[in-house]
Amino acid sequence: ELLRVATRYLKRGLVLCLASAAPAMVKIHADFTVETTPTKPIEGQKPGTSGIRKKTKVFMEGTYLANFVQSVFNTLQEENVPVQGGTLVVSGDGRFWNPEAIQIIIKMAFAAGVARVWCGTNGLLSTPATSAVIRMRGGKGYEPFGGFICSASHNPGGIDDDFGIKYNCENGGPAPEKLTNKMLEWTAKITELKSCSKLPDFDLSKPELYELPGGKFVEIFDCVADHLAVLKNCFDFEGIKKLIAHPQFSMTYDSMCGVQGPYALRVFETELGAPPGTCKNATPQPDFGGPTSAWHGHADPNLTYAVELVKDMGLNKEGNKVETGKPIPCFGAAADGDADRNMICGAQFFVSPSDSLAMIVANADLIPQFKSGLKGCARSMPTSAALDLVAKKKNIPCFEVPTGWKFFGNLMDSGTSYFPGKETYTPFICGEESFGTGADHVREKDGMWAVMAWLQILAKKTEAAGKLVSVEDVANAHWKEYGRNYYARYDYEGVDKAKAEEMFAAMEAQVGQLVGKEFPGGLKIKINDMFEYIDPVDGSISKKQGLRFIFEDNSRIIFRLSGTGVAGATVRLYLEKYEPPTGDLTQHQFEVVKPLAAIALELSKLSSYTGRDAPTVIT
């Protein structure tokens, strides 16, 4: 096994840093007996688009976590996934109870027949890094059959806050619906749990290779190395390094005390030479900074919660310019708790996620990863149609999918061994309005990738122009070419779920009946439907994916009931109005869509149903 590990590192060359040296082997002599204990089904274990998210204390109570993990293993074995003798990745975003959960999963994995378990140092792996590890780590890659990610993404962490877990498959992407449905079936009929409970807990603090009885192993590896190696294959690090060294360039990056800290420090300050202190809040904390932090432990990169970044960039939570009394960096970015989300800012300039996606695709020829050209792109349905305009001009397929990264995964895997004979859409870029952007290098959204894509674009444009090109310069040039999709999302968090469902039922009952209805400003409804998606790759049908009110000028109002929260329900309202290149491109996006917001409140009677007069968050 030691030879196998050493060979793997040699095959990957010197692209990894010194910390990635093959770990030493430590033999552990322990009781490897598989213990079987009875259990009963537990309510509320239906995996959503992002696995299961509950209050931390729910996971800590009794066998809640173990029931779900055992149900996953039972499903995998039933589906003939090579669990027996296979390799499993287990890590998380560092939130409270992550270390304990990882130890439980390791012991259950060995009881299920797993031969090797891989963990990032300190039990840390960002969500995109987990995907990279599954896909790329090992001599030829694709060695693990899958992995568990202990994360509730951007939700607050702590004993009184949120915990989560999801399973990713051998392609590095979230389990598809057909698999999560079978997991749910198992949670409802589970009768026993299996664990090698007498095994000791493993030290996750440093790279180590533990040899266990029966030829089984636990490998603790540098949590940053594999993702860094993948990023180096995507971008020109030397070119970006020149940008960062430019005398007029400055940047700041806020990890918000989430898992991204070690990655940010390695990439920006070590590899790219950014000055010390460029990376803020770069030490992962179990509570993501907790209630005493400026963001109250809510590591969610948007104008409301990324308080320190927004202030540093000379903005307020409405995206308006404010004076800071100190120099404002040229470039700013932030990550969420598990580092799959990103926020992009220039000096006193906020880039909406929908625009960011469109601008990256428009400038993809400047990114080495796409030197052979893009073959496809996609956005979630609520994301603005700015991407569609770019795709049309580039003459590449553009897909509109339901919210949830797994829908992008099928498109990226089309034409591969997973879906042979299907059209190939890679190289591929995709994204969501919820601050998620990524490409086909992994099968998760990747916050670091999006930031590097922007730095690459700025580096190339700066080199070509012979002067520093800013984020605002890129945005203004884009809008002059494609027009501007003014856009906003209103989140009403923690509303009464029953009332929210009643409101949605009332709107759904009117589907198709409002076509032709007119509103102030000359707005007339063209489409009034419930979005349904037929997957072009596997033919699966996803129903009830959001209520749409589309007007004759292509303005849009979208309603969705989100499943990523823990307490109550979150009603998401999306507003979009298009302005052509000849129109006024300098307005504030939140002001432009206010008339649409008034229409949306009239259509939904949201205030009456929820008692809310204002959204919790506007992004």
C-alpha cells in the first residue's frame, strides 16, 4: 500500500507542494469486529439537492447520522456500486461536530466492506476539492467509488445551528435523484446498523497512512493539494502572478472562517505571491466565526452577509457606493462555508452572479482551460438570461435546468462512459444566481475556480491593453455588447412552511390563466407556468421546479420554495428586466426591478400569506 501511495504521488509529478509528500505508514492493531445493532427508521431523512440539512443537535441525537449513512451504504450495495474492497472519501467543511461525524462514518465504512478511506487533513475538504479528489487523486483518477461530505454549505455552524451530509458519486458529483430516492426508501425500512466500533479514532491533524488489520487503510492527505493541482491545469498561474504583482493592482479575499481558508492562503499568498493579509478570516472555525463575527457566523458570500468584504470594497448592503476612508482594493472576493460559492467585486462595484457567469463565458477564450473552445453552457432556470445572449452569439448550446448542481452533471457527463452515444458538451461552463459558478473540471460549483477565472480574464486583458483593466471595465464592455439583464433576488427566510405552501398552491392553481393580463408600465404576461425539465441526457423529468411569470418584453418574475434552509421555509423571488445595448446601462439593478417586485407581491399576495413586508436578504 505504501508503494501504491508513493507511486501515485510520483505519477502526479511536482505540481503538488512539499506538504503533499507521501505520508508515513503507521500500523494499528485493533479489534476489527463488525458489530450489528438494531435500529428503527427516523423521520425527516429525505435527501434534497444538497443532501440532508438539520440542526446540529438533531444529527448528534441517537443514531440519526448512522441511520442515514447505513441507508446510503445499503443503497450502494443494492445498486452494485463497488463498495467491497473500494475507496471512499470522507471529509467536511470544518463545522461543529465534523470530526466526530467523520470518525463514525469511517467505522461504518469498514463494516460495509470498504478497504481504503481517504480524509483531508483536519477532516477538511471543500466541496469542490472533494469532487477533485474523487475524480483526480490516484494514479489514473476515479479510484474512489464516492464520498461523504459533512457540510450544510452556507448555513451557520455550531451546536445550536446547522449540520449536513451528502453523498457524491464516482464522477465527483452529487448523487442523482434516482439514487437519493432509493436512499430515502432505505431510511424508511432500515432495521440494523453495522460498525467497526472498537476501532480507535484516527488522528486527522497531519498526513498519515494508517494500516489496519485485513489489509485496510486510512490515508490522511494534504487537503489543499489535489484541488490546487486541478486549478493549475485550468489557469495560467504565472500570468495571474504578474497581475497580482502589478503596481496598481490590489485584492482581498474573505473566507468567512469557512473551509476555504487553507486553500486561499496556499493559492493567493503562497502560489501567486499576494501580500500577507490578502486573505482575511482564513482560519476555519467550527461556528464560522459565530455570533460575535460581523457576519454572525452566516458564511454566505452576498451583499447582506459578507459584511467585511462589502465594506472593504466601498459598498453597502444595497450595493451602493460608500466612502471607506482608506484605499479600496481593485478586486475582492469571498467564499461560503464549504467554498463552493463565490462573490465577485471590483472597487465600489458589485457583479451579480448571473452577470459573472455570462461574463466568464463571454471571455472564456482567455482561460487556458478553454483553449480548444467551449462546447456548451448552462444556467439554472431562475438565473438571468444574460448567459443566453452570450451563448447565442458564440453559437454554442445553452441549457436552462432546475436549481441543483446535479442537473449540470448530466450535461457534463454526456458523451462519456456514463452516457455513451450522447452529444458531448464539454468543455462546459455553468452557474446559478445563488453565487455558484463552475466548469467541467469537477462536478460541483467551485468558488475558487470562479475567482481564478476572473483573475485570469483581468490578467489577459491587462496584458493586452498595456494598462490595468478593472472588473468594472469588463462589465461595462460586456453590457455595451450584449445589453444588461437587471436582476435581483428577494429571500424571505424562516417563513411558516404551511403558509408558504398554501401561497404556492394558490399561484399554481392559476397556471396558464394569466396570459394576456396587463400591468402598469405596459407589461403583459406572455407565459404563466410551472417550470418542468426533461433531461436531454437521461430523459428524466423534474416537475414543479418553480413558478414563472414571463412578460412580452422578456422580463421575468420567478417564485421558488427553497429546500436549503433548516428552520421554516425560504421563499425566493427572482426579478429580471432586460435593457438592450442602446438603453440606459448605468442604473442600479435593485431600483430597476422594483416595479416587477410590486407586481410579484400582487400576484402572490405574499404579505398576506407570510406576514412579511420586506425580504430578509436582497442580492
